[in-house]
Amino acid sequence: MSEPSESTTDVATYVLRPAPPIKAFFIAAVLIILGAVFTVTSTAQGWHVVVTVLAVIVLIAGVALAAMAVVAMLRSRVKAELRGDGFHIESANGIIDGRWNDITKATRSESGHRITLVMRDDTERHVLSPVGRENPDMAAFTEDLVARLRNRD
């Protein structure tokens, strides 16, 4: 899924992606199918216009749910580039860019979903990950981050 890039030995890129929201996609598919079937049936059978309008609303709700699931999945992605001199992390929480010497402390939540970087100016920057510490991609990212913090100049 996300492996360190092999372009140079000094740069590693990690992309942490959440699991697809299967329940949301299933519900959206059911709504789309029901909405389409009832829209066609109500139109073909000449049912009352209210039934057709309700069927179209169900169809639109299914499409909207599917679109929101895709957007949520894409926005939850974390892309981290760890270089020899610093780091660049993009997530839904914003962009964190800096040098290793700018970090005075780093902590990880118990679940592994949040890494907190305490910067030299006492500000805290949070990396919110869509995957927890049990995920192999997150484990590799965390190990690399810790190693780079230990080996900084």
C-alpha cells in the first residue's frame, strides 16, 4: 500500500490510506438501486408523482452518500515525506513542514492514530492518521520517524 520510495536512500515517502468505507458504499448502492427501480417503475406504471419524486430523492441520496464516502476516504489520506534534513507531511489537518532539529518532543497516542510533534517554539503539530499502530504502513512510518529523530544532527 505505502512503501518508502527507493529514489534515494535519504528520502522516504509514506502514504497512509484508510480502509474503504464498505458500509457506506453498500448503503449507497442499495439506495441507488431502489431509487432507480422505483423511479422507472413509478414512471412506467403511471403512479402518483409523489412516488416518483420520493424515488428520485432516494436515488440522489444514494449518489450523495457514495460521493461523500469517496471524499472522506480521499481527505483522510496522509502523505509523509521524510528527508535527511527534514520532513513534509500533508493531511486533512494541514501541512507540517520542518527540519528535524525543530522538533523537541514527539509522542504517539495509545491507539496510534495521532502523532504529536512539539516544535522548538512550543507549538504542537498533530498528524492524524487514518490507520492505527497495528497497520504495517503506520508501523514503518513511525519506526522511520523515530530513527530519524534519534539520528538528527
